[in-house]
Amino acid sequence: MLIWFLPLFLFLLMVGLPVFFALLFAPGALLWLNGQERDLSLLYRNLYNGMDSFPLMALPFFLLAGEIMNRGGITERLVQFAQAFMGHLRGGLAHVNILSSILFAGLSGSAVADTSALGSTLIPAMEKQGYTRRFAAAITAASSVIGPVIPPSGIMIIYAYVMGESVAALFMAGIVPGVLVGIGLMIMVRLMADRYDLPRAERIVERNASIGTIEYWVSLILLRANVAGVFYLLVGLVPGMTGGFAVYLGMLVPAHFALVAYRQRVSRDFRIVCKKAVAPMQTPIIILGGILLGVFTPTEAAAIAVLYALIVSYGVLGTMTLADLGEVLKRSAVASATVLLLVGAAVSFKTVVSLSHAPEMMADFILSLSENPLILLLLINILLFIVGMFLDAGPAIIILGPILGPVFVSMGVDPIHFAIIMSVNLTVGLATPPMGLVLFVASAVSGERVESISKAILPFIAIEVVVILLITYVPALSLTIPRWAGMMN
């Protein structure tokens, strides 16, 4: 009888009950009817235990860092930086939209934040350049799914906690898939550019711009530190060469002269745009670099990201005031509470999943369809794609992860690989008609009807499906970086 908790849960969702209450009520009601009052108390006790976790603290910290960056005017700097590099191409602003999403992903990790922040800036700009509003809204929605794939990623933190995987390994595994989605979208824009005569964009929007003294010196120092880091990594690839802090300090000299030489080849306006983007773009470098070097854990990295966002927004850029902090804290608190309640309910839900033997039954059913793992992976991608059309990525991972994960791991699929398959697939569902959440956000930002955006987004969804299949059948795309970083066997 206990296995009926899943149909009851789906029914409650269909009648409009919030996911949090459905996650608790469906299994709780069946445990009570089944006479398992002892397990019923365990179910609701796990609601608190599910939220009482040090690794899970990374989630509210990353959400807070993203809110600070959004309020601090980082979006405009990233867009201008992307435009300086790609605005001259045919379909330039569409390319800028995608590149901005890739850059923004390293700050927020949220598709909704990406659509809202970038859409409010880029959709009117694209319409002014001659793009249709529905095309601008569609490319904004399609590219926003990169946000939860490239680290930091909220849904990967949720998956790692619910399934007991490494957050750091999932972060590393999401880098290549996220970049692949961006490249795929750029290829599609290029294919559409000539057919639809997409316009170019102006590379430099703001001429004769100025930069503050503090921001100038901070960007100057950070640029040299970053280039020296690249040289240091290249030196480490040479056989027989050993590294060390002294070697890194030595790399600062060639880094300085390389930047001076490059400075003479570009215009002043281009240099100013790049300098304004330097400080914000250190966030993903600090997060990933600190995790890779073992300086701090993902949770500690999230706290460092908040501190850095405050320093940049208040001390370097001067784009925030103390009056802004209250609203930022309020928005991040509400978002964090929503997610943490879902995660706590998911841990309780997972308890009943194990008691009901649903994973074993699901495994028997899936294996009865085919014994070929390649075919089963295709079928599971179809299932996840359909689920993603109607259910947000976070709740979908919470519900399906404990059921499907053990099945495919038992078939020999690497757990990190399956996590990426599931995360990317469900993230693409955020932009998939009819119920994709970012479609509604894009509609609200642009004023275009959801039905109109849904038609325009189909070519981009198609290319994202191709990327999902690549990720599915070429595990090295996801697993190479975490293996190289020593985070998995």
C-alpha cells in the first residue's frame, strides 16, 4: 500500500497543493493509513534534520552573493564586456546575450535571476537594434538555463545533499556542459543570422567612459594576478618544471609586460570596459580556485563569495548603499527559506521512498524495458525532459533523484555523470513549453506572450537537447575536470 504515496503526491500537485505540503502529506497520510505511526514521527522529525546541515549552508550564502551582485550593478558591466568582444558579429547582441549568461552564471547560479537581470537590460536593447521582441525574449530564456549548470549551482547543491554526493565534484563536472550549451546556442544564432538577416551590434556602447581611482588600481592588480596565474599553470605543464609561490611571483613580471603590450593594440574605450568587468569576474575564480586548491570547502567558498560581493559593491564600485542591504537580505532570506523547506521535506520524502522499496521496483521496471544501458539512458532523458516541462528543476531533483539515481548507479553509470545528466536535463526544462518557469519570467520582462516566446525558442531547445545527448553518451565531457582535480576516481 505504501507505494501509492507517489500517485497521491502527483495528484496533490495537479490539484494545486504547494510542493512542500505535498511532499509531506502524501507519504504521511499513507504511513498513517498503513499503521506505521512510528515511521510517521520519523518522517516529520526528518523535516528539521534535513535542513540542519553544514554543507547545505552554501545555498543561502550563494543566493545572498547573487542578490548583492545583482543590486550592485554588476549586470551592466558584464553585458558591456561581452558586447566589446562579440558585438561586431552578425547577430551580435544575441551572442552577447549568451556570453553574458555564461559570465552571469558564475555569479548567481540561477536561471530566473539570469532571465530577470539580463532580460531587463538586453531585451529592450535587442529590440532597439532591430530584433523582434519574441526572438530577444526567446534567446534570453534559452541562454538562462546555463546559470544553474556552470558553478555555483543551487540545484547541484540540492542534488549533492539529497543524494550524498560531493558538491565540489558536481561543480567541476558542470563547467564543460554549461559551456557546451553556450557554444551550441551561439552556433544556432550564427546559422540563423544570415537567414533572418540578424543585425550587428555596436561594440562599445559608452564612449569616453571613466573609471574610479579605486576600481582602476584594483583591476590593474587583479589583471596581473590573473595573467600570472595563467602563465604559472602553463609552466606547470612543462615536464621537469616545479611550481611554488616564488615561481608565481616571478610570473608577475612577464604578465605585466604582456598586458602593456596588449594595451597598445586596443582602444581606450575597450580597455575601460574590460577593467570595469575585472572585479566582478573574480567571483567564480575565487570560488573554483579556492575549492580546487583545497583552501576552503564549497560552503566556506559561498561565505567568501558573500564577503567579496560586499567588498566589490561597497568598497570598489560604490554602487550600493546601506539602504539597499535590507532589501537584498529580505529577498535572499525568502528565497533561501523556500529552498531549504523543500530540501527538508525532500529528506523526509526520501525516508518513505526507502521504506516503500520504490527504487527496487523502479529498477525492475526499467530493466524490463531493455537491458541495453544506452537505450535506457535515452528513455530516462525523455522522461526527465517531459518532467521538466511541468515541474521546476529543484523539486524534480528532490522527487526523482532518490528513485532514479540508485537504479542507474547499479547499472554502472557514474553517480556524478548521472547527476549532471539529470541536472542539465531538468534545467533545460525551465525554458521548455508549456510550463517552463523562465518562459513566464521572460514574458513578464519583455511584455511578450508566453505562446509567442514558446514558438521562437524551439530551435534553441533543439540544440540544447543535442547537448544533453552529448553529455549523456560522452561521460568524459562531465567527468574529466573532476578527475583531473582529484575529486573522484
